[in-house]
Amino acid sequence: MSNNLLYEGNWQPPFQLAREQSFSKGGRNFGPTRLIDGRLFVTRPRYLACVDPETRKVLWEIERKEPGVIGTHGDDQGLYADIGGGHARLDPDSGAIQWQSDPEEYLYAVGTEALIVVRPDGDRDCATYRDRGSGDTRWATPFRSGRVDELFLAEDLVVLKGAGVVEVLDAASGEPSWCLESLAWCEQHFAERANAWKEGPSAKTGRGPHLSLGPLVDGTLYLSLGIGLVVALDAGTGDLRWSSDMPGSEDVARTLVVRGGRLYFNSHQYMGRDSRLSAVDASDGTPVFRHDQPFTPEGCSNPILLDRHFLGGSGQHAAAYDVESQEFVWQYRYPKKARAFTVRPCAVPGGFVTTCGEQNKLLWFESEPD
């Protein structure tokens, strides 16, 4: 999960819109755009394209009659895509399908030796470890909360999130290590906040306080809970290490990123748009800074951390905030009346890309010349 949020390198805002590249095939909306082994992969519901980020030329493309392209995964050892109702290994040079899974089996994480896939099993999902070389199944574990919304693999653990539930499995065996149900957990550790939450409008969801998954770094799993808290848990046991307040009692953090000993997150009221950036010490939750100005006039839905620059936006607006100098170094409005910053941006050498489904465009941003 966190691999597409933190980029180490040398990016220098301000940025300029360098090119608008049309992609008219495969449906209206775009899926996540990812850079894998030096190539950019652009996805739509019925379409996948491999693009050279230097020349910006399409190297190959796949178009299907039925929806089925959801996302891409991989590294320098292999390329995988959710395609045709399952997942497939592709030849990175041509896009040819080398092998394909059974239908309704979706790839969520790629490890050195493992593919972690999710498939329906009655009224709940089942997380399954497949050997990356042979495709053989090592283990399959039903998710206790029903359907899986998010999953990632890190530090020999598999972290799953569903509606109000986080479950952690041992990656080698698939055995559950611990589970957190948001409302019961909040009642146990923060009873006063949990009771206040139950009296508020968010309780109508029936799923417990909102949960956002953060990264797993050095044995610590970071989470946001919709009672106005960011928390750090022992990844092996689930024990609480520390908690830190967000600005509002029902604030949620959609994106949490660890860099340089700090945990950065953008928080806002549940279903709100007035996103604000904060940082705390990743070891104990001590506040480092909190920026009270909204990140953009339309919020900040899917940010990334470009080295020292927190970059994101929503709708027509985007911004970059230097987390070292604690100031905005770039603020931008897309000139066309279209949502250019809904999907999470993807870093490329010298800049970043984002997608605009209403314009059928891939937008290339690069650093402005000196």
C-alpha cells in the first residue's frame, strides 16, 4: 500500500503542466497509474497501456470488450495486472499474457516470493498466498469481517482492512495474529470518545468509527480512527504504543506516510473537504506541526510524499507543501472545468502524472525551468 505514497528522489516544485496526453479507449474513468520497473502503466475499465515516461510514447496496449482491468502490480521481477475478472502475469515488453488466474481472484500484493490474492468465499473474502514462481497455494485464510477493502504485505505480515475491522496475518503461515474491531477497540481504550461518537451522525453507518490504514514501518502499524485519533500499534501483537489527537473530535486521516522519523497525515471531518496537513513524531506521537490552512480550496483526497514535498489535491486544485520549511511551494488550478486531481498522482522522473477522466487525459507535470 505505502509503496505508492512515498517517493525518495529529487523533485523541485513549482511544477508546470507540460503535456495533456489523450487516452480515449476503454471507458471513461481511470484507475491507479503506477510506475513499475521504469515504465508507466495507465489503466481504465477495459484498457491497459504501457508508457515510456521519458518519451511519453505508448509501448503497448491491451483493450478488452468487457470491463476487467483494475490495476497493475509488480517489480523488476515481474508484471501483473487484474484483467478479465482475475489476475495475470504479463510480458513487460509486449503485454502478452503469460498465465492467468481463475476468475474472481484479485491480486492485492506482490512480495519477493509471494502473490497475495483475494477471492470470494461465500459471504466473505479469502486471502490466499500463492507461490510467485509456481502459482501453488501455500495457505488460504477467510477474512473474519466479510469483504476486504484494502490489503498490503510488509515485514512478513499481511494486513487486511474491511468495514471497521483490521486483521493481521502471519505471511508465512496465514495464521491470524490479531484483529481490531474499531468500535469495540475504541470503547476499550477511549470510552469517552467512543460514547461521544455513538451520539454523532457518523454512527449511522453502523460500521464503527472510520478506519484508515497507514504504513507498517519497523514493527509499528499506524492507523487513523474516526474519533479524532492517529494511533501506533505493535504490528506483531496489536498493542497500543501511542495515540495523538487530530484537530477535530471526528476527524479522519485518509493518507498516512512515514518519512525521516515523522508520521505525516492529512485530516478532515468525516466526509468533509477542508483537508489539513499535520506531522507527529513517529516514535511517540508528539506533535511536530499542524498546518491549519486548507490544503486546497477543494481539499486533498489522494496525496503522496515526493521526497520532502507533500503533494495532492482534489477537483481542479493541487498544491505541494514543503514539510521541512513548512510552507506551500506550489499551488495550482487546472484551467479547464474538470476534476484533474481525483486519482492519486504518480511520481515520474522530473515530475508527476495525474489523470482526468472527464477530459480522457493523462496530465504530465514537470519542474519549471530555473
